[in-house]
Amino acid sequence: MSRRSVLSVIAAVAITCGVVPGAAEAAPRATRIATVVSHDCTNLGVTISLTPAQAARAQAVVPKGFRVSASPTLLVETSQCAGATVDGTRIGAFRLSEAAVSVTPPRRIESRQLPDLVTENIVMLSQLDTNRLLSSVKADAGYPTELTEISLDRGSSGPVPRVMTASAGGRLAPTKARAQVSPYLLPDGVTVPNPGVVYQLWAKNRDGRFVVTTNSNLRIGTPAAGVGSVTVPTGTLLHRLLGRSTASGVAFSGSASGFVNDTYVFSR
């Protein structure tokens, strides 16, 4: 699924829960190494369509073995959740921020939590966290991560369009995002089940093995869509990829009962 569709707005809270039984098993060549089960999450993301020159620069920075998709995009997304369990250990409220490029998946895998009807494959340029345990689990798996300050403000219900903002610090991929979005497409308190949209978050570990996290959002609420911009500091990875300090794209936001992230490593 493209995050540019209304369906993506409804399903794209990663932001960044409970386990849904009866779903597909992972591909036999993959070993599950971590599971994060979150609850009460919200997010703000901006998807930027890349020009041919930007796509070429993106291809140069993704790990060997990944191919940038035919309609390449850069995703910058910030999420916050009221809490989670990380491999069975409870943590409190946390925020995370991700920067990723759309790719053709190098391996096949399916979510254990949902029927994997539509899949968005992205290779992670950064996964920033406010929680030390989350960051450690991601680093151990092979994702580029660091602890930093992250903020998310979904705005007030009065103004139309609603203005939302997010920011992340650190050195890997510091960003500031601002979006003008529609009124919520569902009333407050009304949620719908995820129709089967799963995000696959890819990386390569220090042993050269492919790593993937299936990000399965559960019940979805307060979706909104609009336009947004992302600003990045000069000299950073995202600045080199974009070739500029600011870029615009499609903004999306929503809430979710939570998500389940299952992380796998593939054998050689």
C-alpha cells in the first residue's frame, strides 16, 4: 500500500496492542529475535516523493542488497505510545522517530498478527528512540538507532486545517516536521480494524544478514491527511539525500490501540 492513499492514513500509525491469533507464519528461513507490543499510540508522518536524482542518492545510502522502489519515497514519521512490552518487559510512555526509503524487499515474509494483504517495504535510515531498552533491542538487531529528544503535537480540534508538528534530535537523522491536515476522518472514540496493511522495516546487521520487522497496527482511529514539510539540518544524511534543507509531501496522522512489531533475522 502507498502511504499516499486514504487507506494508508487509516493504517499508518506506528508509531512506532495485543497479539491477534490465527495469522500467517513467518517464512521458514527467518528466525524471530524480538517482539514489541505497544498500546495507545498516535503518529504524524510525511511521505516525500523522490526525484530521479534524489532516488539515485537514496540508492547510494541504502545497504547493499536493497533496491529503491520504482516509485521511490522518503518517509519521516514520529510516533508516541502510552507504553509497551519489549520481549515481555514492560516500559512506560515513549516516542520514536523514523526515516526510511521505500524499497523492493530482498526476502519474503508475512506478519504473524494480521493477514498480510498489502505490504509497504522500507529500509530504515534511522530509528530514533526516547527509551533505552527499545533502542538497545533495535541496535542489537542491526538497525541504526540512537537515544534522543523527540516531540509530537497533533494540534487542537478548533482550527481547520489542523496544524501538527514533530521533531527529533540526535545525529543520525534530526528532523522537524509540520503538517496541515484535514479534520479527523472518523469521530473521536470510533475505531476500525486494520484491513490488512503491514509495514516491513528492513535493515542489514553487522553479519551482513537481512533483518526485518513486521509492523502490524491493530484498531485504528482519528485518521487525518493533508500536506506537510520536513526540515533537516545542513550536512546530515537526509540533507545529502534530499539535496536541500526542506522538502514537502503528503502528511498523515492517526491513533491506534497499539501495534505489534515482530523482528526477524534471515539466514544467509
